[in-house]
Amino acid sequence: MRKFNIIFCLFIFSLSIGNLNAQQDFKGGILAGPVTTQISGDGLGGWDKFGFTAGGWVNMPISEKSGVMLSIKYINKGSRTKIDTINFQTFSFNLNYIDVPILYSYKFNLKKSNLMFTVGPYVGVLLNQKIISNFNEFPVGNPEFERFDIGAQAGIQWWLGQKFFVDLSGSSSVIPTRPAPLVVNKTSFYEKGNYNQTLQLMLGLAF
């Protein structure tokens, strides 16, 4: 039921974007694609967990070259160990969020290039969390992940004409999303807690 509500909200957001485009000089649409993630500070290491993201976006122009890009998207985050091909042991944190990035966008060489740079903060709301170990599900024990993920995102968009673009973005929490279970070095940034990090490769469509 929760997943249905999420899909419904994203659908309504996409329709709203279409209405904005019809009424004002805004550009908006939808985007989706694969994600690879890790959690810094969890001791697992590596970009070994793969997931998916999808949502809607709108870009509000500030000038001929720049604007503010607002999006809302469902995204899988977390981390996992590499698969042990000998003992077949597995372990992963599985986190699902609704992320809302608010990004400054800048288009390079307006008449000669189709590249756009984006950077800015995001706020993520945690929908659910679980551990999958050896193909069995378990609740995340104390400490659990926080309800909000606050971080920064930056990326490059390559526009393939007026309707389609490819977006390569990276993001990282700036505030711990989970307290560190054990702190050895109190002055270490990464030992203050766990930080979500993502690499996102998305295909976007402008309405």
C-alpha cells in the first residue's frame, strides 16, 4: 500500500509539472535509472549495492544560462558486502527514501554545448529500512537509521536534443544518517556515524 501511495504521489507530481510547463516558461518532466550506493562508516566498503531511482523534475529559469532544478524521486540506498562465492554469505543494508534535491543548474556555452551542471542540497525521507543476511530479512538493530538524510548532490546533464537527457550525479550525506555503533577516534568525520553515498545514472524526459 505504501509503494502504491508513493507511485501515485510521483504521478501527480509529474502531472503538475506538465501543467506548469503549459502555463509558464518552465521545463519539467520525469527521470529514472540505476543507482549504485555505499554507506561510509559502516565497515562494509565498496560500491557493491545496486538499486533504482525514479521521479519527476522541474527547472525554473533564473537567466538564459541558469536555473533552479527541483525534483522528487524514489531512490534505493544502502550497502552490501561482496558476494562470497565459496560460502555464499551475504549481508546488506536496504534503505528506501524519497529524496528532494534543490539544485542550481548552469548550462555551458549556451549555443555550442548541450551540457548542464547541477549542484545543491537534498533532503531525504526514510520510508523503510532492513537488513538482508543470507537471503533472510531482519530489522536494523540499535542504532537504527535516522528518519531524514540531509546531504549534497552534484551532476552533469547531457541533453540529446530538446526532449531527452542523460544525467550522471553523485550524492553524499553531510549529517550522519545513523549513529556510529562504535567510535574509536572521536575526531574522525567518518566515525561520527554512517553517511549515504550514491552514484546515479538517469535518463530524463522533458514534457
